[in-house]
Amino acid sequence: MLIEKGPMKLTFCQLILSACFLFPLIVSQPVFAAVAADYYNAGATCLENHQYEKSISYFKAAISIDPNDWRSYQGLATAYNDLGNYGDAYDACEKSLEINPNNPSLRQWMEVLKPKALSPPLVPASKSSPGQKGWEGPPLDPLFWIKVSGDWAYCAEEDLNDFVNGWNVAVNSMGATNIKASGGNSAMGYRFEFGHNLDKDNGIALLFSSFTLDSFNGSGSMGASQISESIKPSVYGFELEYYRFWPHYDYRWFLKAGVGYYSVTANFSSYFGTYTWPSTPFYLNTPGQGGVLPMQNGDFGVNIGGGYELRVSHDMGLQLSGAFRYASVTELTASSIYYPNIVLGLATSPKGFIGYVNTDEIGKNGINFMTIDLTGVEFDLGLVYYIF
């Protein structure tokens, strides 16, 4: 009995031990799959409640149990995207599609996500914990940029400013009273720019600018009559510029240099009643409709400057820049139906007085073309839109 019982007891123990080892192998796959699904469902619930960090933990737990859980990879992609971590979102999409290629909607979303993944969102190093390295990503490197900015400039404008003194002297010599004259050196306007990065360090841009210089206004009284003159110069610039960038993750410094063509229109008007200035070639009574005669011409100039761009979102930035410009326009002329046989030019007299004359008189008796001097400094502040 003992001999018979001995083998029977041993066989029973072996069966118990075998069952302990075989049971996990038999049921492991269904149990693990059920746990992975639970983690996925928990992650999906957190995602719906905008608990993105928590959902990532659940999705990663599901993947650690079932590496082929493509749905958890897709959930990870959604959570990373909502956190602005486009690079990891893109990688999670790739993993999901490797496991389950038959997912056209996810593949389409990847194409939308791809440009963002190539230039991740702002996580500047300055926001990292002390002693830790920040999440500094690739440098700001758009393929194109569009920039709109407001512009302020200080221009030399010597002739216009001399005109203030010239007016006071000349009109006083005519016997006028209550004499007033004003001018200035400021210019205000806007700039529109379209640029292309040749690489992350170099770019070129086409610019259009429009600005108005401070006007000259002069007035006085001669008995019961009022006399007045005004000049209002407007400038339109077309420029080609080269940029040298020093790009970082969420900002870049730059130097720039360019050449431009500047078209000037000076709306000139004067009113002297029936008074004729003796011994001068100036036409004092403005011909033309409305008493304003636009004098026009253009010329080339150059500029050099630099600035700073700060990216405030993935595809938007702020820019502050300054530049020195060397440019001047002279020989402004116009034709009038009132003087059909001559060309009128905006000119200065030896005393600094300004008016328009027959261009045949230029160079005689100290009469010279007036110069609209645009040389000076300019500053602009604007918005930048990046295209990656």
C-alpha cells in the first residue's frame, strides 16, 4: 500500500505543479489583452476630459502590455498633438500605421501634422528647471515668410526744412504779415514683404513700402488777401533685400542689405492771388484742377540694417528692425494744361524759396531742382507669417 500510495502521491504533486506552470501559458494572451484594452479605455476617457498627460500614461501602459495595440498609438498621437508636441505625435502615427496600415484617415492627418513635426512648437530652454537642459528644438527655418509692418523714418529733407526759413524771408520781403511756416523730418507709412529662405541662414525678400513725409505748409496775409503754399511728398518704394539669419528655436536675429527704387510724388500748391513776384521765373499761381500740381520722379537707393524676430506661435511672429537708407530724388517735373508748351519743375531759389519753374530756367540765376532727400534711418514693427 505504501509502495502504491507513494507513486500516487508523487503523480498528484506533479499534476498540481504542472497545472501551476501551464495555466498562465494557457490564459496569458486573453488576460493580457483584456488588461491592455482596459488601459486603452482609461486613456480614451482621460483624453475626452482633456487630461492629456494622464491619458499618455494609460496609452503607454497598454502598449507595454500589447506592443501591437495600434489604437493606443493613435491615442498617444492625439494626446501629444493636443499638448503641442507634434514630433512625438507624428512618430506615434507612424507606429500605429506600421501595425494597421489600413487607416486612411490617420494617414491623411499625418500629412497635415508633418509640417508641424518638422518645426516643433515653442518650448524654450529658458522655461526648463534649474540645472536641466531645455527642450531646444530645431532652429526657425521657414520656407517662405510674409511680413506686414508699420514704418517710421527720419529723413534729412534739407530743402524742405530750408523752405521754412526761405518762406519767412521771401514772404516778409513781399510785405506779408501773420507769417507762418512749418516742416519736419518724419515719415510714417507701412511695408509689405514676401521672403524666401535659401537655407536656414540666408534669405531674399521683395518689399513694397509706402510712406508720407512731413509736409511743408506756409501762409501769410497781404492786406485782405491770403497767400499760401504747401508741399506734401509721398514715397513708394520697391526693394530687393538679402538677409543673413542667426536662427534659434523660437527667435532669430538678422542683418540685411538691399537696393530699392523710390518713386516720389510731391503735391505742390500755391496761392498768391494776383500778386506777381518781380524778377523771378517762378509760377506763383498753381495751375491745374483743385489748385494742386503733382510733381513726380524716382531714383535708386541702398539700405543696410538688422533686426529681431520672435516666434509667438508655430507660424506667427513679431519683428522689430531698423535700417539706414541712402536715397534722394530730384528733377521732379509735371506738365499742365495751363502751360501746354513747357515742362514745369519743382525748384529752389538762392534764398531757399521753393516753387515750380520752366525747366529751361534750371541752372540760371541760382535756380536748381529741389531734392527730396530720403537719406536717414527707419524703424518698423510688424507681424510675420511663416510658411514651412
